[in-house]
Amino acid sequence: MPRPVLAGPRPLQALGRGLTECAASVRIRAPPARAFGVATAYDSLHDRLPRHYAMSRTRSRRGGVAVVQARMVVAGMEWSVMARHTEDAPRRHETAIIGGDGRGTTIVETYEGDGDTTVLTVRASIRRRGPLGVPLPVGRRGAQEWVSGLAAAIARAAES
């Protein structure tokens, strides 16, 4: 079972233009490369992280950059997105939603550690407005729970 590193939820910040920023950290009993591999196996995200991805498919890959079409489950809502994933293996993975619901959302995962222990920190700036400026029903609490759940799900998958 993943152990949280941060004591309680971090204070949430409401940023301008409908963005909510939140973060979560967990300690994983697995090497950084293994945890990183869970988050960057794009074609199997829906199998490994089913509460966060309903579907994912790699559209293109060039070097450390991949464009992935996905249906993400964010705070109980399914978002249809096109995302650009930038990898700096095995230390940093950045996801930028470049099309679809929540366009402008960014998720940055950092993997720190050596040997058999990794500290995963997930920071996200979640856009709470849809493509036409229509508010998406993603509250600040829901965004924080989603980020915490994503960190815990990556930890569980890496430890199994």
C-alpha cells in the first residue's frame, strides 16, 4: 500500500482563467524506472490505471515526446483528450492536454529516489473550463482527490 509523503492535502490555489493547482506525493517500494514505466506505457494506461483512463492510444512518438489520444476520468467525468507526453526518463514525465476537454491542463510527475524506493510527486494545473468556455463540473476538492488518486494508482501498479 502506498504511503503518502505529504501530511494531509496541500492548500489548493485557484489560478486565473479557471485553473486549479494541486499536488500529491507518495513513497513507492519500487525503483524509479519501474514507476516511470507504469506512467509511460500509454497503450496500457486503461488496464493499469482504470479509474483514471477509460481508453488510451498512442498516435505518434518521436524521441521523448508522444502524442496520445485518451479518455481520461477526471473527478468522475470522462474527458476526451489529445495529450502531448514529454519524457525525461526516469525522472520526469509531463502531460499537456493539447486538445479536447480540459485543454490547457498540465500534469507533471517527478520520480526521485534510488535503489528500491521512489518518491513520486504529481503536480497538476487543471483547467475547469471546456473548449467553448463552458464550466466543467470539476471542483477544487475533486481535482485534489483525482491527483492524489492518480499518484496512489501509479504507486500500486509499480509495487505489484
